[in-house]
Amino acid sequence: MDLPLNISALQDFTLQNFAKRNCLSGEGTCLTFKKFWDVVDTKSKEFPLQNPKTPIVIFAENSIFTLINFFAIWKAGGVVVPLNPKLSHSQKDKILEQIRPWGIIHFKENQTASFENPIYPPNEVDLLIATSGSTGNPKLVALSVGNFIWSAKGSSENIPVDPDDKWLINLPLFHVGGMSIIFRTMLAGATAIISPKNINADFIDQNKITHFSLVSTQLDRFIQADFPLKKGTKAILLGGSKIPQFLIQKSMELNLPIHTSYGCSEMASQVCTTAKGATQSELMTAGTVLSGHRVKFDQKRRIQLNGKTRFLGYWQDFKLQKPFDEDGWFTSNDLGEFDKNGFLQVIGRLDRMFISGGENIHPELIEQALINIDGILNAVVIDMPSKTYGSRPVAFLQRQKDYNDAGLRTLLSKNLMPFQIPDVFLDWPSLESSLKPSLGQFRQLAQNKISICN
């Protein structure tokens, strides 16, 4: 079939094939595809845009209201800019000045912005999405609806979706991980289910959820709370960050259909994913390259990306910057390699690597070694100044078991070189929930707790 690569084509496709089927459910409301598009068409009239590709910011709570606004803005010809509602005032102001939107939408409240001399993105842009900004400086990634449709097609060839299936939206709609779900379900005629903030086992059971997109901490919480994940679950797509070995082992013991993956905003979510029935060793990788995606590596082992889902560029200085080579390849700061079977091993990020006593240290390798210890749920490793070595690693740990520092060092010595073992272990702080916590926050906390390392 010809893929519906723009919003009008997607509307026609879903109405022709799935008009009476359920499209979207949540907050006590269920919309068929016909009702959904009727509401979208009515809502789009609230955006009397004088110019094509007018940017509109929406502080994107996970709700039917948010998704209707996304599609209504697209139907009106605008550009959707979803932002985290929990951004600080200074972060919001910085991003808004980059975008200069026509309007700003808060939850159930519209506000009109007034920026002089607005500048409009090119016609191919449908979405400007802020990267998670783990290094503290988010970029605005320009994407099209077509990028997400191609992403959904590649995903569905590995994780099939049927019209009777229901995929839980439990990831933020201001990230590609959350936003991509609605395109997967629309392409299949399935139902997207908005998760309540305090989800429980009854909700999953009553809504007969078949597909989940989760980060590792969410899956661990679901397992600990004895959610009914074995009953009718077809796929659990794991992403967002490293996956603890114990969680993979526990999932396999419970016979949960988990899929590990690698993706990024610049590729509209998944790039590589493991297949159904993957072995434990395969699940310790990011899987193989999905259909419609291309992956290679440069001499520094940086992951290079191309394909139908590749983004259009970064919106920066009021224009579209295109960081691609002459063949269209995008070079990320992620480091990786294929194993002998073609599975992607993600090593870390070039911009997180630091040098300690002349040795290159990749914090992600230390983090993986830490979360592979039974009872360590999460870990973040940062570099701190050292008078002797220039920099040394310091680790923040989210623990389910108590370990003293000596015990941790002994366990880590089985898999790490001595220079890779952190000098200091700190308890996980109480921070706002985030898929990728800000490294700047952790670094500031470490500076407040410890003096310069020796």
C-alpha cells in the first residue's frame, strides 16, 4: 500500500479503513477514528493561521486534549512544538525565543503570544521537538509526519500491531517515544490508550493493553507491583537508556515479551530493536537495524544514521541547519559497533567521555556495570575534578539493596579496570521524573556534597 505520509493522507487512510474502530481512549473518553477526526477538524478552525508552517507551542500533558491539538494544528497547516510542562521559566523563555510562536497552549487553556517579525520553518517541517537535553542544552529537532509514518512502518515489521490491539501511551508526548505510538496505532487501525498518572493493575487489566513502551524503571515498577503483564501482552518495547541485566533476567523468567532498542529524536524514535523471542545475550544489545533505517560508524565509532525517518535538520538561529554529509548521513554523538551477528552495541556518547590519568573513560560503561549488580536499579556517572588525575568518576546510585563502598568496588572489579571504578558513590537524589535526568543537576549535587577528588 502507499503510505499516508502527510496529515490529510493519514486522515483519508484511517477513515477509509477504520472509521468505526476505536482510535484513542483515556480519561473516561473513547473516540472512534471518525469521531477523532471530526473533533480535530472542528478544533483546527481555532487556529486561523495567516501563514503556512506557523509554529504553535503546546505544553504537552499526556491527554486526549494534547493529541487533538497536535492533529488540529497540523490540519490548520501549522508546526507543532510540544514542550515539557515542567520546564523552568528560564528554560521556557529560551526555547520560546528560538521559536517565536503564534500561540501557546497550556492544558485546557489557549494563550496567544505576540512575537514581532515571526519566522516560519520550511514547508516540509511539521514538528519541532526539543531533545531530552541530557547534557543540559536541548536542540530543536525538525521532523515531518512522514518521518513518523515511516518509523511506524519499520516498527510494525518487527513488532506487529493488529486492529484489535491497544498500545499504552505511558511516555511523555513531548518526546518522540511517546508521540510515535499514536502513528503506530493509526497505521494499524489499533487503539492508543492514554495512561493515567497513577496507573494501576486494574487499569491494564480492564483496558486489555497488548503493547507497552516503557523505560527500565517503569518496567521494574510494574513488575514489583505485580501488574498483569503476562495476560494478553504481545510486546514491551524498552528504550530511553541502559537496561539492567537483572531486569532482563527477571522479564525472561516471567516470560515477558520484551524488546530492547536504540533510537533518538533525530530518527523519530526506534532505529534498532530486538525481535520477538530474543535470547538474553541479544537483549543485552540494542537489536538489529529496522526496515527503512541505515546505520554505519565513522572512524571514531560514532553512530551514523540515514533513511526515511531521518530528521530534516535542527531549527537554530531562525533557520533550518542541516548537519548532513553529501550523501545525507547524520553523525550522532553516540558511540557504538555491531557485534558479529549484526546486533548494535551502544558504547556511550562522545560528549560524555572524559580523560582520567591519560585513560579514556566512558561513563555509560561504568553505569552498565553498576546496574548489572543485583539491587542497583539506576546509576549515573559524572566526572569530577582531580588534582592527581585531572578527572575521576563519581556515581549516583538508585539502590534496592545496601552495599558499602568496598563491596561495590569488589563487584565492579570483576568487569571494570581499576581506573574505571568510581572514587565516590552517592545516593540517588529526589529529582523531577525524567527519562534522561540532566547531567548538570547531578554534577551540581556532587559539587555540593564532595570536595575535589584526590
